[in-house]
Amino acid sequence: MRRTALYSRSPAPNREPEQPAANSAEPLPADVSARPRRRFPVAAADPRLLWAAIGLLAVLLVASLMLPGRPGSRPLTQEAIDAAVLHTLENTTLPSATAKAAANIHGSVVRVMGFQDVKKKGKPGKGEPQTEMLEHGVGTGVVIVDKGVILTNLHVVQGADSIKVLFADGLESTASIIGAQPENDLAVLQAHRIPDDLHAATMRSTHDLMPGDQVVAVGFPFGIGPSFSAGVVSGLKREFRSPKGGQQLSNLIQFDAAANPGNSGGPLVTMDGEVVGIVTAILNPTPARTFIGIGFAVPIENAAAAVGLHPF
């Protein structure tokens, strides 16, 4: 709908009478030429007003000269900049590198749960046996495509009758296995429901990864999490043989960030929160299944190949 324009009702300014054009035949009225022009009184008519104005200007000038921080009055030096930066650093608590890595990867980490259908015997005369869902295993996964594609370990979901994933925002969804890479103990899942603001993790090549580089292992150890533990890369191109199936894994990243059962399938990330590997095993010569300081991760290049991707 077209709106009517609104205008202010300001009074029209006083205007001098319009003069006729030079070639106009109409003569000027006699009273117009004789009308005296309106004049404003000048300060010279009252010397007190003139001296008051001069005094006010003098006060304003002196005040402006005395004001601090005038442009150009104090040049900005490197010493002043350094002092300001030092003051900020001494009085501001900055987040740790691990905290920044955790914040960057947190939204892409999921809890992976496998279930098995177990039939329970019904009471005599009470109908057919009932089916119960028992937890088959708990692990971790990381979103690598924002449509709900998740990387995890194959041993976390292998043999499960159904799979569920729990996203960082609390959304729970069933999932299906859409790919596997047994030689690297990797599985690719597709979640059936995803959060509206799901973000995929950033993957980074391991070609410049070196022993001593700081890393963070993220997962659900013993189902608790997400948990974040920091350490360093202990070695590259390691080999590991699974004590259960005897499977030989090679070209692994060795790290010393704490990892335990439940960390399997979780991301190993840099201090920038970029994924360089998928946690797959821990070395433990005892039956306790606890961490003794040696963990292994599949390089992200192998993991990406499991989904048919190569981001580098």
C-alpha cells in the first residue's frame, strides 16, 4: 500500500517581497522603494556585550590549550605499545592451547554405541519371548561431512545389531554402517538424524607431523565424556598387532595422551583442533586394559580414504 507522505509543519521563513523583473512593465509601488530595510542591532551599540564576547573567547582558547590528549600532543611510541601489551597480558587470563583445541573440535565429536538384540525367555503361558537391547560397546566418532557422515573404529560397531550416536548438542540418532576399511580398523557411519547446526571437523595432513608435536586425544573413556587429554606425538610409522584378533596395523601415529577403552574411534587433533588421526588402540601387556602411556592412531589420510575422500 502506498503511504501518504508526511511533512513537518514548520512555519514558512520570512521572505522579502519579490522584485519584478527588469523588463517588466509594471512599476514599483511607491511604498516598497521607501520601505526601510530591517537591521539587527550590533554589539558596538553596547560596549559591555562586546567585551563579554571577547572574554568568553579568551577563556575558551585557554581551556583548549590546557586540555590533555590533544592530537599530536603525545606521540605514540613503541615503548608505550609494549607497556600496554604487557599490562594486558599480566591482567588477562588467556585460554590454554589444549582448551582452544577442545573448543574447536568439541561440536564434531560423537558418542557411538552398539547394541545387540537379546531374546529373553517369557514366563510360561505369557506369550512369545521378548527382545532386549544390550549394549555391545561404547566408543567415539568424529563428524567428517556435515551431512552426518562419521568416522569411528570398526571394532566399536562390528557385530552390533543396531547403532546409536549421541551428538554434542544432546541429539541422539540411529546410524548405519555405509563403509568399512578392515585393514585400518575403520568404519564409516551415516546418522539418520543430525543437528541443524552440525559442523564437520577440519582434517589436516600428517606430512609435516613430527615427534614432539603436541596433540589432544578426544573421546569417551569408559563411557565418560567427552574427555580431552593432552600429550605429544611419540613416534610415526609404528606397527601394532591386536591382542584379540591378531590383526596387524601399520603406519600408525604413536602418542602419549591418555586413552582408554571408549576412546576408540575418537579424533587425535593438533592444538588448532584439526584432526590428524583416529585413535584405534592402546598398548597394554596386562589384562587390566588401562593406559600405560602408549596409544596408536590411524593417520587421517588412511581414514579419509575409507570414505572415498582425500582432502590433501
